[in-house]
Amino acid sequence: MTIVTKRIFAAILMVFSLVVAGGGTAQAQGTVWVQIEAQPTLAEAEARARAYAAAFPNTAGFRMRSGWYAIALGPYTPDDADRELAALRRERLIPADSFIAFPQQFRQQFWPVGADTLNAPAVEPSAAPSTGAEAAPEAGTEPEAVVEATPEPALPDETPAQARRSEAQLSREERAELQEALKWEGFYQGAIDASFGRGTRGSMADYQASRGYEPTGILTTSQRRELVEGYRAQFAALGLAQLTDSRAGIDVIAPLGLVEFDHVEPPFIHYTPSNDRGVRLLLISQSGDQRTLYGLYDILQTLTIVPEEGERSRSERSFTLTGQNAELHSYTYARLDGGAVKGFTLVWKPEDAKIMNAVVTQMRESFTPTAAILPDTAGSASEEQRVDLLAGLEIRTPEVSRSGFYIDASGAVLTTTEVLGQCGRVTIDETYEAEIAARNDTLGLALLKPREPLAPLGHARFAAATPRLQSEVAVAGYSYEDTLSLPTVTFGTLADLRGLNGENGMQRLEVSALPGDAGGPVIDQSGAVLGMLLSRAEDGGRQLPENVQFAASVPTIAEFLSAAGLAPAASESATALAPEDITTLAEGMTVLVSCWE
């Protein structure tokens, strides 16, 4: 960020800090002012004050704490100031970015010369346009001459020669600020060097053309003012100010006009939106070492405030996470410093991306850890506590999850087509990205292959013989989807080798299964897989008993896999296993299959 931009941020920061120190609202003050301009030098400020005084008798000028010189109207009561500001803006008598200012922001008065109105009582507005009929003069008296308030005289159009002469009076910082404003508006791509060469002149001409001006490549005085004030106004609404949080041990310049403190829930201090722009800020502070830093890096990527699309980088002592989707953008920075991990996350809406990326740059440059570290016991947990919340933040969860099982040593998975839906991506055990290698919606079967080869603990070996009716079977699956970290095993009975209507390739089971179990293996007493549990389809107006379930048979599965170029392994075991051994076998092959947006 250049020196000029930093100066703008610093000026905005000072104004906002003084407003907070003075009470934060106009209603909290005895008298207030309508600030209409600020100039960097006394000579410029006196010239502007003199011009405004011709139209507004209550014009005053003050030196500000920042070193700049403010031109203001007043003093007013807070209510009168609000009305006056609205009326003058509406009639375009003052700049659109004028605002309510407080006496604490001003130091000595320089205009009118010798005056001291900082502690003067509020006066009735006199410059706002009249909204009603004037009272008739008394009989026998001459009506007073009405002097209408006139706006600041418009700066005359300048010829290119005149514009170049006025441009020559600009300081180096003012010239650099013009380049920054042109870059901000998207017209200039070069270096901020305060030199108006061919690139800068071309961008000036493009700016003029976009505003309907003659594209001379030399901005007139009024055009320069329009450009720079529009640039500054973008940042004024942010309320950039120094945030010193003694609990977290963090100093940083932050957009305090957009967020407000909400609560502490280690390792985060939550600042929630203060308006409809939806900006959120988290301060990160916890004791720890490199393992803590790396763990936080992994955990944050599971949160909804860090969308999956975006650049990630991690070094030995810091990391950066960016995320973008159609609903939000975010930026996270954290670093290891003195036995503590400290950082911040800023979240905003996509439409604010341009300005918030500039804010992020300012936050990174100003971020300063101090000695304090947020204790693990600080604050209190949020009232709403759920397994999908981490320190008050939502963990990213899949749209739907079902079961599946490994069918070979490379990690290929057989599952139900029900889980696929309209997935942006599919994962195995919420960790491994998978691709759909084959699917048959009629059979309800889908084959997934991991994008990187896996080495599963075990995989299915299919029964070679026809299973025996009324034999005991087990269904392994994630009955509660992603709530539990291991599959459950439910025991039942093989009721029929066909469906209710005599369908071949399907088996009927008597087992109490849940929707999350669909796609899981059906295992016989020897540990061989004799089918895959199918999703339970609706049967018109009929309501089947809860324990009636259906599974795809081994011949159906084998034909499907063969068409996909795979040959299922056959089981060679005939020895009955104990229930606990079947459970161990099932846990080694059964996986959670999840569909994500």
C-alpha cells in the first residue's frame, strides 16, 4: 500500500477514533458541526473557507488533530445538524460526503480570523432552503431583501493549458493520490510514481471519456476533485480505526464502522456485523507451538466462513487462507509469535470484494501481537451448542451422506446412487476426493474411485454361493450419517432372494436399518458380502414395515462391476465368525460417502 493510501487510512482512522471517544453519536453531544471539507494546508483551507462564507454566514474553519484543516458549518444542536445536513445534500449545496463532526475533533479555529465558536451555543439553521411560505411583512414596513443561499461557486471549466498550469501546483503526494484514484477506478495499471507519463495521461483520458468529458488527458481542477473525493468516500464508510483488544493481545487497524464486539469463545473473539453489509471479524489468540498453528490451519478449512475455493499457503511460522463462493469471501492470517498463535479472519459479501481486499492489506500491514494471550477459559460458550459448531462457528457439512464399502485394494468404493444428487464434489470419509467412475440409476449402484490411490484396511470379498434363506446377516453403515465417526452394525435375517413382486437381482431383508445405512455391505456369518443395502423407495400409498429392507444381490453387483472393468474378489471363508469379529471386519471396509455442494 502506498504512502498516499496510508495517509487516507490514517485520516479516516483519526476521525473515527475521535467520534468514538466523543460518544459515538450526535445525540451524545451538546453542539455539533456539519463538516464539508478538509484541506492539507492552511492557505488552501482559508481560500475554501472564504468561498463558502460567501454563501453560508456560519462557516467556520478549524485545525484538526490530524494536522489537516476542516471547514464546517455550525454550531448546531444534533437534531438541527441532521436536518441541515440532509437538506443541504438534497439541494446539492455541499459535497455529498459531508458529515456530522464533533467539537473534540477540532483544535484551534482559523476562520473567521480571531473567532472562537467551539464553545458557542447552537444556532438555528440559516442556510437550508426554505420549505414553506415566508410570513408577510407588517403593514407600513418595507420587506427585507431576501438573500438566497447560493452554492459554492462552481469551478470554471479550464482549457488544457489552464488545467496543466493548475496541475503543476500539485504536490508529489497529490499527484500520487491521483494515480491511486485512477487505479482504484480501474483506469490506471502502472506504478504509483507521481509522474504523469504516457500511461497516466492515457488513464486520465479514459476517465474523462467515461464521465462524458472531453478526453484531453489533462484533468481540470474540478475533475481532479471529483476523482479524488470519490476515491476517499469509498473508505470513509468503513470506519477504519485502531482496534486494541487487550484480551487477545492484538493491535490492528480494522473496519470498526462495519463490525461490533459480540462475544468471546476461545480461540476466537467474535465481532459481528453492525449493519447490512454483513462484514464479520474474528480475532484469533491462543497459546501454542507449530503443531497448534498447523492444527488451526486444518480446522479453519472445515468452517463455512472459509469457502473451499481460494488460495492457501502455509509456512513454518504462519499461514494464509482465502475463500470465495457465491455468498461470501474471507481472508484469514495467523502466525506463531512468542509461544502464541495470533491472527484474524475477515468475512464479507462478494460485492464488497474490491474494497475489502484493500482493507485486508491494511490489516496485514498493521497487525501487531502484544503480550497478552486469550486464555482457553475466557468468555463463555455460545448459547447454541451443536456438534457442527466450533467455538461458535459453523462447520461445513455435506448435503447428504450415505454408506459405501471398499471393493478392492486400490480404494474403489461401491455405493448407492442416492448419495450423488447434484454434488459439486463427492468424498470418502469426508477426507478423500472421489470421482464417479460408473453409475446405474435403475439398479441404484454407483462406483467411486478416489482421486489419489488409497490403501484401505480391508475390502469386500463376495459370497460365491447362493445364500441360505432365513440365515443371519449383518448390515454395516453410517446409520446417523456424519454424526458418528464409525459405522454401526445391525443384525437381521435374509427373508427372500427376490423382491416383493418377485424381482430378480434383489434380496429382501428383515433388519432395522436407517437411511444412512443405504450403500453399506450386507455380510453373512462367514464375513462374505452377499449384497449392498439399497435405498428404500416409496411404494405409492403403501407403508411397509420398518424392518423390510432390500439389497442388490451379488450377481447384480458383479455384472455392474464387470461393465466398469472390475472383477469382484470372491470369499474363500466358510467358517462362521463371532458378532464382534464381523463388526471388526465391517469397520475395515465400510466408508462414509458424502455429497457436497
